[in-house]
Amino acid sequence: MRSNKSLKPTPKVQAGRVAWLAGEVGASAADRRGGLTLCYSSLEWKTRGPVRLARRTKNGAEGLIMLEQIVTILGSATILVAAVAWITRSVINHFLSRDVEAYKARVKADLDVSLVQFRSELEIRAQEHNIVFSKMHERRAQVITDLYERLVEAIWAASSFVSIFGFQGEPSKEEQYKAAMEKMGVFYRFFDKARIYLKQDLCKRIDDLFEKLRTPVIEYSTYIQFPPQFSEGEREKMDTWVKAWKKVSQDDVPAARNALEIELRKILGAE
């Protein structure tokens, strides 16, 4: 058996143990500061030795402390960036909301002004239209009045020419014929210029009336310009004369005149 003295560690071993204990104490202090706990196996103690393990433990603790500080700094920076971004977004939204409200108010004010201007222009245009329409109606009424006066004068002249009744001192048939043709010419020339003021169906009515008035006058005038030489010609003359008188004074012309008068009264608002 070996004596107890042989089990006593050598100075080198003792120095290793002391270094190992110092490393353990430093590592424990570093672990407590970092909130970590380090455990080392006996295998690592045996393979790397107490001095290397103690040095590694101390360096690892310092690295963990530095990593924790970096994480803390990065976390603080992230929070700061997020806070700045939130504040910036809030400020921008605030100013944008103010700009939107101001824009809405400005648009509403512009719209109100435009609406007032539009209504004013619309009223002006309506007044101008009323004035133009009023003047147009006055002009049209005057044209119809003048046209009707010329028509009546033409009918009077034609009626006098084809009348089967005569009065002492009146003009001859030749003179009455010339007067009738002159009055009818004055009427038709005026009517032809005034067509623009009348509707097409009304113009057609006037054309028909004028033709019913002119045709009998021309038919009877043939016997006035070329008097018949025989008794049979005298009978034809009398027949034509009577027919012309009836057409102008009793049948065709009076009926057409009445229909025309109804249309003219509607235009003038007299009916």
C-alpha cells in the first residue's frame, strides 16, 4: 500500500486547481450578471485543462454581456424608429386631414359661386330668349296682319271683276280686270317673301286659296279681252262668268278664307 503522502497533489496540480477555481468564480459572477447559468462537464475539464476552461468561461461571459448590450441597443433603436414613424405618420395624417377639409371647403365655395353664376347666366339667357321670342312674335304678327290686308284687297278686286251685278259709274271690266290682277300680284309677292314666318301647311293653304281666286278671274278675262262673235260664244261667256262669280264670292274662296282666318287667329293668340 501507498502511503498517504503519495496522494498529496503536486504543486503544479495545485496551481491548476487554483486557476480552475478562479475561473469558476469569475464565470459564476459573469453568469449572474447576464442571467445565465453555465455548466461544464468533467470531460471538458479533463481534455482541455483547468486553465483553458477558466479562460474560455471568462471570455464567453464577456461575449454574452456584449451581445446582450447589442440586442438592448438594437431593441431600443427599433422602438425609437417605430415611435418616430408613428409620430411622423400621425403628423402627416393630421396635416392631410386638415388639407382635405380645406380642399372640401374650397371646392364647395367654388361650386356655390359657379352655381350662382350659372343661374345668373341662365336667367340672362332666358330673358334674352324671351326678348327675341317677343320680337319675333311681334314681327310675325305684323307680317300676318299685312299679308291678310293684301289678301282682302285682292279678294275685293277679284270679286268686283267677276260680279254679275253692276253699278252706274263704276270702272269697266277691262279696268277691273287690271286692278284685280295688280292686287293679286301685290299679295302674292308679299306672301312669297313672308313664307319664312309661316308654317309649311299654312303656306300651302294660302297657295290653294290664291289659286282658287286667280283661276276664275283668268277664265272670265278671256271673254273680256276677246269678245265672242256669235251667240253660242255669248252663252259660254255667261256660264263662265257665273261660275267665276260663285267660286270667288260664294263657294271656294270664302271657305278657304275662313279656314285661313282660323289658323291666323291661333298664331296671333286671338282664339
